Amino acid sequence: MTRPSRAAALLLDLDGTLVDTEPMHRAAYRRFFEGHGWEVPDLSLFTGRRAADVFATEAGPWTGEDGHALAREVMACIDPEALPEPVPGAAALLEAAARLGVPVAIVTSAGPAWVRRLAAGPLPGLADVEVLVTAEDVTDGKPDPAGYDLACRRLGVPAADAVAVEDSPAGVRAAVAAGVDTVVGVTTTWDAAALAAAGANRAVGDLRVLAEELT
């Protein structure tokens, strides 16, 4: 990902890609399920996807419940004092993009309140990102391409000329389905093989190498 004629923009996932929030999210899901007296399922079901979508489409003890209400309960289970760490290289990547004039969009399955929390804490550079597409901006969440389609329209760049960075198969599939030619998987949550199977062109352990390549 050299600075590129090819990289007209960076399309970045948030949780697990820019900020290492997966451990706190999984702890919240466990508290949620245990609080309901439900068996804790394979939590990878939820990675990269809107919780309400998973509750609505996947069979489980929650079947028939209001998925949006359950998703709010999960968020309420997150420790309000928890301060996740940025993924190494995240701040440098955002700074390099700003310095070089590479447009950036965040494309996340989280809601805007969660993005504001992270921008106020572990990753203040989020506040300067040009375009933010959250769970509330699209009808269909990842792996549907709607979020990436919207981000590219707002940035005014062809998806094929952008670079997307994702940590989950659902996110990778969303970017590929939107027509993004270069999709980089970050192995903070899933391994390189799973991300490649979803369509990632390459995999990196964190964002430091991407920040270096951008400069």
C-alpha cells in the first residue's frame, strides 16, 4: 500500500482494527448471556457484525426477542471504566493519512456513541476523520456492502481505488462486495487464513507496517 495512485482513500474498520476492543466486547457478551441464564455461544458470531443483526438472523436462545433491545443490553454490560488500547500503528496511520491528504472513512458496525467514546479516550485521531459510517447509517450491516458503498459515495472515490482494512471475515466480505480491490486483514481477532478465505489480499499483525508504507 504505497501511497498510491491506487489508494484514493482509506476505509477503516474500528473495533479490532484501530482499537483492541474485542476482549472487552467478549467479556460484555459473556456477562449478558450469563445474566439471562443462557449458554454462551461461539462469540465469533458477533465479530464485525451489528449485534442486532446477529440476534435477528442467527438461531439461539434469543430467538423471538427484540434484537435491538438485546444489543442495547450488551452495550450496557461493557465496563464503563475500561480503556482499550489502540492497535499498534493506528495513531500513526491516521496521522500519516492526514499529513499526506489521503481521505479516510471509518466504516463500523458500532453506533456513534461508541465511536465518540473511543475518540475521547484511546484514539483521539478519530475525531478528525472525514467520514464516519456507523451502524445507524445503513439498513443492512456487514457483511452487506452498504457501509462501504456509502463511505465511498461520501468521500467521492471509486471503491476500486480505495484500500480497506478489516479484522473480521464479515468486514472483509463487505469491503470485497462493495468493489474494493485492496482489502488488508489485520490478525488481531481472526487469523490470516480466515481473512484470506473471506477475500483479503494480504494480512498484517497490526497497523505499523501500513503506516510505514503510507509514508
